[in-house]
Amino acid sequence: MFVYLNGKYVDESMASVSLFDHGFLYGLGLFETFRLYNGHPFLLDDHFQRMGQGLEQIGIDWTISKDHATEILQELARLNKVQDAYVRWNVSAGDEGLGLYTGRYLDPTVAVMMKPLPPMGGSKAISILKRRRNTPEGDYRLKSHHYLNNVLAKRELGSVLNTEGIFLTQEGWIAEGITSNIFWVKGDTVFTPSLDTGILNGITRQYVSELLIKKRIPLKEGLYPQEAIFEADAVFLTNSIQELVKVDSCDEKRYKDHPLLDTLQQMYKKETTWRWSIAE
């Protein structure tokens, strides 16, 4: 596969970055994952807005115009012969030698990777993890290179297929999945954990919340114990690659199909080939 790296398109086998990049040495880097639908980067504005805010917080200078970003994505799609794709856009601090650095990073490493989509569809099981969600290292959780908590959780879950691990906070509140946000339905209301739990404010999480508002379906965010999942009528997961995923079980609890998920999925699909932002 071809990748974009600091202004050049190179074969992945030839892509390299400095050993002294502080994204490697100290984890100072952020990334966004999103999808191309027939060549269109769905909700790109929201992904870049979140990335820009996070990079500002950790002192990395990075800007890009929508036109330039689109050119990069179109060229990568052409080189890799894909129109529907998984994209990872990565910005790390860049080379500042050994030692912690307190200035602004003015020359970040920018890498864009693209690959065909993995198999989609179907449902998943969820399992409550023993490992607790770590707290954000800054004011709020960034989509950063600091992924050890997620990796350890994945190892706890093991190689089981079609199962997502669900974190609880140290206090025992439902938080999020290893790579997803979680929603559940009880009666006529949809629930999801509050950002006060320290979760990532997923772009698909935000988008689905807007869809619920449009449908005038009550949505509540708060601090909820794990019992809320077992008492739910239906549960689903969200992330930008897999979209909305039905949960069919949590440990011994089984969930029935719910018409709301079909409705949300249909609304979602209608906008994937043209929408740039949630707000438009």
C-alpha cells in the first residue's frame, strides 16, 4: 500500500520517521480514523476540528485546508485503487532530540495511511472488563498515541472474535469500549455515558446523538453502573469505521432486535457520501 508521509507518497515498505520523533519517544501525537465512502471522507471537518484542538493542547503546530486534505486522500485512493477505505490520519510531534521539550513543535510528522475496509456487518457480544479505564492525562481524553490501557484491555479479552470489551471507570461507572462508544435503550429513552467519565468524545458518538435529537428520541448522558447494561432492552456500539453495531449479548444477558437501531443505521447510510460535518 502507498502512504502519504510529510508531503510525499511512498510505498509503505519505504516509509520511515526519525527515531527522535517525540511521538515515538514520548507518545506526543494524535490520530483520527475515518472512512471514505465512494471517495468521500465522511465527517472530515469534525475529525480535523477534534485533532486541531487536541494538537493545540499538546503544543503541536498543524493546519491543513480542506482542499489540500481532499487532494491527499484522492491521490492515496487512486494509488491504492480503493474508493471505500479505512483511513488513519496521524500527526506526531516531530524530531526534537532526547529529553522532554517544553516549546512548541513547529515541524510535525504527518502520515496518512489507507487500506481496504475490513469485513463489516453482523453483531457483536460485549464483555465487562476487569481492567478499569485510565483517567485522561490532560483536561479531556485525546485520541493519542497513549494506547497502553486499550492494548492491555484487548489482551485481557484475548483473541475472541466479534466481542468488544467494555471499560468501567475506577468508580465503577460504565465508560466505553476498547475502540468504541456505547449506547443502550431502555423503554423509550437512549442512554450513553457522560464525558465526565473521561471517555473519548467519538465523532460517531456525536453524530448519532444528533440523529436522536432529530428523531426527537430522548437521550440521556450520565454516570451509570454496569447493571444498566444488563437491564437494557437493547445495546449498540459506535465508531467511525464500523458505524453502528448491534450488541446481541453481554456475558449471559441476551438482547432482542430493536427497530431504533435499524432506523439510525438507515439515517446514517443516507449521508455518508456527501456530509462533511455534523453541523451542516
